[in-house]
Amino acid sequence: MIDPNLVTRLLADEAVSERVKLDDYLLLAAGVRRLGMLTYPAEFPDAAAIGQEIDARFASRYYRGTDPELGSGANLLNRLRHLFLRAMRSPVAYKTMLLQEVVTAVLRQSATYRAHRQWASALGLRTLEAEVRPSIRELFLYRDAAVGSRLSSLMELRERIREEARAVFRPGMPALFFVYPEERSEEYVQAMGELLGYPDCCVQAYVRSRRKGEGELPQATAEAGEPLAYFVRDFVPCRPSCPAAAAVGRLACEKLAQLDPRLPDRYLSLVRSHRDQAAGTAPRTPQGEG
């Protein structure tokens, strides 16, 4: 059983969004989910400020070869290093490497990033980090080592799929083909859906929609659906009142109530916002796959 004081401190921590607190940390801690995932820095409350810092430091290093966080001596060495690397690499490869370095440096200095790692440790969760693009990272949360092993295998599969996509990509192809090619892999989608705790009927419906070339499941009537069927952000049930998905939502309410009596009401408010986003009746903010 989780220390109630720990739950209270997490709920009060402004460095973690309400969605991440409930969808990821607490549903994992309560045993409802085996794997959670957040996309950062997009899902950090101070994402805009972090983005501005990344832009400023990238521009300084790219155009002047200096980093405002470094002293003059370190900046001289940094400038010489980057002059050498810039000469040895293609423009795209150099920009990619530079952006990766800047993003990593900014995140390491971010109190918000550290808070997310610290909460994982406090709740007894393991972590795995992955890069989607140089400026977009994923933080996976899980408790069971077997889940981590399976997840690592899926990350390797995803990278192979992306390498194959890069090899055949040509100008004029849809951007999704290049950015998220794993979304067209039934093996990847089914395995990831299982780890994330999505009902099989919903995963199979999504696979069928991708097979037909559709971007997502139709949600025209989502606003009339069962809110608990939208039990985690960015999850789309096979139909708005899917019994299997709603059952996960009900279990989440029960388990959260055992952690703190305030949590079911907060969770119900959250899943209603998930449903509204799926129906297109609420503003959509940058999110990862729940």
C-alpha cells in the first residue's frame, strides 16, 4: 500500500500535470496499468519555457558556436569542437547532433524533469527513456522487470521499422510515413497496446482502421459515450461505450479510491476531458500516447 502522505505530496506537486499524476503514476502505483508513457518536454507544465530555452541555446551554439551556460574558456573549446564537427558532417547530421546535445543539456538542468524521475523512484517505478526526434523524448514507467524487457524489444523493433522507412522515404510521401512508421506495423501496435493496458477489441479496431488507411477511429458520437471508456489520455476505444474499456475505467476508480478518497472525483473529471478531446469538443494540447 502506498503511503497516503506520498499521494498527497504528488497531488500537490505543480511540476507534474494532473493527467500524468493520474493516468501514469497513480494508475501504475495502484496496479491498474503495467506501463505508462509520457512525452516530454511537451507534457511538462513548463514545456513552453523549456522550448524557449532549447531554441535560444541551439541558436547560440549553431550560429556563434557558444553556449550561454558555459564560461569563456569552455566556450572556446566548444567553438573549436563544433567547427571541426560542422566540417566533418552533413548539415542535417550536424544540426541533429547539436539539437540532441542541447535538448539533453537543458533537460538535465530542468527541475521538472528531475521531479518526474524522482516521483518514479518514490513510487517504486522503473523507467526507460527513448528519443522520438531530437527534441521529443518519451519516458516509460513500469514496475515489472518483464515489462521492461518486452518494452526494450519493442523499442528495437521500432528503430528497425524507422530505419526501413527512412531508407525508402521520398519527397511527397505523407509526413506520418516518415515520422511514425511504426503506426503501420501490426506487430508493434498490438504489442504496445497490450503493454499499455488497452483492451484487445480496441487494439484490433485500431489495427483494422490503419489497414484501411484511416488515421484514427471515428469519434463523431464520443461526446455521448461512457466517460470511463476513455480511461487514459489519447486512448481511443473501439466504440464510445466499449464495455471492456469502461471496465478498466471502473477498476481505476476503485483502486484510486483505495489510495485517496479524493481521487475518484478527480479521475472522473479527467476522463471526461479525455472523452471531450476524442469528440473534438475540447482544446487538444500536445500529448504522447497515454
